Amino acid sequence: MPIHCFEHVVDDGIQRLPEGRVERSALVHDTMKPRTKDILYRAIEEGIKRGMTQAHKHSDAPPPQWIEGCIEDAIWLEIDAVFDFDDQAP
């Protein structure tokens, strides 16, 4: 019989959550850490690819400054998609 919900193990047993709903528990929070360097590397690589594609969208030979700007914008969009930034940074 297929299970149509997530199973979430907590100290007092298994808690079934409705599909699409995820709760953070101490167990998961303490044992799982993101690989920040890998996530950042993938975002930068994808940004470079997207930026190059965007830069050459309307011209086969865009100026170098245009290419650099498109790549920089695309990298920041990719990074922003996977990281949250504090808008109140000093």
C-alpha cells in the first residue's frame, strides 16, 4: 500500500504529515547541514551558463561589458534563488 504522506521521525515515534507539509525537528536540524560550497558552486556555474545565453540572445558578438553584466546578473539571480540574505546587513 503506497504512503501518500511524509513520514517524520521524532523522539516520541513517527509523525505523519500531510503531503507537501514539512516540519523541522531537532533530529533533522542537528544532523543535516547543507553543503554551502557545493550549493554556491552550482549556483555560480548555472549563472555563468544563463548569463552567456542571455548575453548572446540578440547578438552573435556582444561587447565584453555586456557579457560581463549579463553573467553577473544571472549569477546573483541564481544565488538569490538558493540563499536568503538579511536586508538589514551593515
